[in-house]
Amino acid sequence: MDAALPALVITPICPQLLGSRSLVISSTEQIEFEIGSDYSSFLCLDGADEVGVKPGDGVLISQSSLKTRLVRLDIARDSRNVKCSCSAAPSVAAPG
């Protein structure tokens, strides 16, 4: 995916099904879901500490207003060639 695309990519960390793939949505969209399992679960975002969620809890995913600067070095072609791209980090809130 091109870093210039205004999109959010939501990827399961350890999916239980092989068919679980990343979900790519427009950066203007929001995703809201409710935990429906009878088991306690954890939500982990961008390597941050886990957040415990329980049945009935809601989760809202949307683009943050904060920007993150990413730098990628393309060492294979030319060690002096540095590509920079900006992307927004997702924002997650528990409604209620």
C-alpha cells in the first residue's frame, strides 16, 4: 500500500483463522464494534500496553489528529537515498 494513501490499516496480531487479513479503510471512516465473547479479551494497539475488554464493551477506531513521521532507508539501492512519509496514527476510544 502506498504511504501517500489516506487510509487506516487494521491487522489482527494473532488471528485464529488463516483467512483473517488486514482491513484497509478510508482515513475518514470509523469502525465501532462490541465485544460479544463470553471470555475476557485484550486490545493491543501499536505496541502499547494491553487494555482489558469484557463482554458488552464497545471499541471505536478512527484516525487521530496527531501525525507520525516515518523514515525508511532504502539501503539495497543507495544508502544515501532516504524516503520519508507521514501517516496518522489511529485513535481508539471506548465509548461510554
